[in-house]
Amino acid sequence: MTGRPFIQTPAAWLAALTLISASDVEALQPDSGKDPFDKTIRVADHLEPAIPRPAQQKAANAKLAALKEKTGQSPNILIFLVDDMGWGDVGVYGGGVAVGAPTPNIDGLAREGLRLTSFYAQSLCTPSRAALMTGRLPARSGLTRPLLTGENPTVNPWAAEETTAKLLGDAGYHTALVGKWHLGEMDGTHPHQVGYDEYLGILSVASEMTQAVDVRLYPDLLNKPERVEALRKLVLPEVTAGKKGQPLEVVKEIKSTEDMARLDQSFADYSDDFIRRTVKRKQPFYLIHSFSRLHNDNYPAPGYAGKSPAAFPYKDGVVEVDDIVGRLMDTVRETGQLENTFVFFASDNGANEDSWPDSGHQPWRGGKGTTWEGGVRVPGIAYWPGMIPAGRDSDGLFDIMDLFCTSLAIAGETDRISSKRYIDGIDQSGFLLANDGQSARQTVFFYSETTLTAVRWLEYKIHLRIFQTAGRRNIDESTLLTTGTAPWVYNLYMDPKERQSTGHRYFEWGLPRVVGFVKSHEATFVEFPMKDLGLKVPR
Ligand code: CA
């Protein structure tokens, strides 16, 4: 008798039916333990499971050891963080000249370094910055949404958090936050009180300053003296500074749109000086250069009005940001630190379409405030001549939180990470430094405040909840909806704009996997719960 043998076991039956091997099917049996699609290993209760890649980690560690041997010093870390820059604002991401604002310096970092095409931030300013600095999901640190005018949490979020700057400072680094903070304005929450040796910048955000000075944009506020008086009791528009252990100082009151226009040049001056001073002290530096731009409202700096081909203030701002990147990279070069400095360039969230035309561009669906790709998928470029192979592109997953663990790994200081807090970030030093290194991250979880809304896994984006928006109104007219029978699923290689969900139709095989990843993720909140800072908005 020819043909298929009589099938006796359910596993063999399933194998014959789906043309996959019997061994794969064995692994799929409910009692066989781990899901065969799950490539991660959890090494400790407080650490996010990662994909083990021992060979590339060994290569990265060898590179780091050789560099330290050569320089006799830990490497510097310089993070450029732009506010609200869209993926499509940057030349190497399809923007630049094509959208009327060339970015040759940022493009240069990518061309001589690693351009990440699946780099994810949080969807809003405060949570994204909190994630970057703590390595933790905002839901865990409690910094789940932007702090608005005069608003203070009921609990100091930093009382139980540790920043990368604090841990690297303990390890002998000289650290600074220059520019926008937006992680607390009350005493005890300032950058120089939570780990940074030096701070100069604005404690809040550009729009909070401009609403106090631009009567054309805010006539209903500024044309009424009693409102102005009340506003000034809540918050003063000013540039402040502080050094560890010393009080906050007011450097300059912001009185006009001209003062606003000059902010980023003054931040660049400070970072330039900080790098030169720290190098002279023969100390490694950790610097977050946190632009006030390109958050609304943009006013061109002196010499920048109409400098971009587009000639809009936002685009002139893009050109200025790019110039400042070039200027500070020159400083790193001039001080002889180019080969001993890990540089990372990122935006803190997608372009804010609500403030268009004072906003940027992205080719994705949605924008800032949503967990559609437009809110969270942003430029992410790693640059380190001699350490990161030039001209690489990678679509490996990288979360902004990973910069916490990765920075500590680059400094050789991961032992300083406490086991008291759950760390959602992953050490990606092997991914960045090894030739052809691959991401150690399997999934990215997206939140709206404390609600899990979506998951990225492989090339798939799975939405458990949906942001329904009205045109460009991603923040001011959005609704968060629960999905129906099936989660909404997009294959981002086939449908990068997330236009037609194919969840149940083509992803039946994947949905149970994602449900499993979400359940494991949610289980971590039992031992490491969400923190409530009193920021929840009544709904
Ligand atoms: Ca932002």
C-alpha cells in the first residue's frame, strides 16, 4: 500500500496537516514547557528576559576591554535627545532635503555608524525621558504622562528611582543634563538632585515657556492681567541651573520670543564647555544634550530665519538642531575624544501633528501621543568610530529604555543595577558593537499611561487597544478603544502604515504567542508593581 501512513498520534497528525516537522510539533504540546517561538531567557526576576547572544557579547566585551586598555579610561557617553522630531525629518530616514530641511551632520552619524530602523521611544515627552533615564517602563516609575503647567506629583517619583547618571556618577563619571528636563519641577526632582553633577536648562518644556510670552498664540491668557498674575504664581519661564548638592539657580528669565529663540544656542554653549572641562579633568563624561527644539513653539534662532529651504520656523529649527549636533561632534573631535565616545542620537517621540505646521513629519500612521508607529517609531542612530562598524542598518528592535542598560554595559558598570527595581531595558551592547550584532530584544510593549495598548514582535505590530484620532488631532481629539473579537495586527513589512488589520486572517499562528508574551509581561507587575504618583486624569 502506498500513500500516507496511518496517523496514530495527535502530534503526528498535526505535523502531517501543517507540513512542519514532528519535533516542532512536540515542542508545541501544551505540557512541553516553553513556547518554541520564545527565544528569550530570564536570568533574574528583576531583569527583562533577553535573547542570549553569547558570541556577539564576547566580541563586544573584547572590543570594550581593548579600548580601555588603549585609552586607560572608561568611554564617554553622549546622548543627543531631540524633542518631538519625526522619523521623516532626518535625511537618512527619507526626510532632510526631501522635506526642506537638510540634516548633513545627523546623516553623517548614521552613514559612519549604525542606523536603527526599529528604534522605539514612548509616545510622549515625560514618559520617554523617564524610560531613557531609569531603564523602566513609565508605568513602573509612575511618570506616565507629561507634567503640565504648575503640576506636581503627590509623590516624588525620584525617591525610589535611580538614573543612569547617578550610577555612572558613583562609578567616577562626570555627568550633566543640558537642556530640557520635564521630569519634575518641585524641590527634590531637579536633575542635579537625582544624579547629575551639573544641570543647565529648562525644567519643563518649550510650550510652557512660550505660553507666558507669545501674545499672538495665547491672547486669551496673556491679554488678561489677572490670568498672567495667576500663571506667574504657578511657574516662571526661566533658564535654571544647578550643581550636585547646591541650590537651583535662575540663570535667565525668559521674557520674549527672542529669548526663546536663543535657548538651544545657550544649551549648546554649555555642553561645549562641559565637554572641554570634563576632558581636561581626565574624567569620563556622561552627557544628555536634551534640545528644547523641536517642540512647539519654534522661533528661529538669530541667523536661522529662512535658513531652511522650507523656510518655516520648525524647519529652520531642524537645521539648527543639525548644526548643533555638528558643533558638539567637533568639540568631541577637537578634545581628542572621538574614538572614546559612544554617541547616540534619538527623538523622544514621534512628530506632534497636533501642532502642525509647527511640527515634523513621519511616514507612519498617527503621531505623538498615540502608539501607532507615528507616535513611537523614531530616529535612533548609534555612532562610535572604531567600535561600531560604519554604514550599518539594522531593523533589530531597540527600545529607548535599552540605553540605560547599554550605557552601564559600555561603562563596565552593570553590577551597579539594583535588584530592587524591575528593569524593562535590555543590554544591547552586543547588538551595537559586534560586527553584524543582532538585537537581544524580542518584544516592545507600548503603553498609554498605565494601559498596555500594543506590542511589537518580529515584523508584527499587535494592537490590544486602538487610538482613534481625528485627522492630525492625535492628542487633542483621540479616543482609546478596546479591540473587538481579535486584536488588530499589522505586518509592518507589508503594511508599514498600519492600514489593514489581518489579525485573525493571517496571524492565527502568532496571536497565542503574543498573548503568552503579554501574560508573562503582566506577571512581572506582581512583584514589581506600578507606582501611583497621583497623575491619573479623571475620566
Ligand atoms: Ca517630546
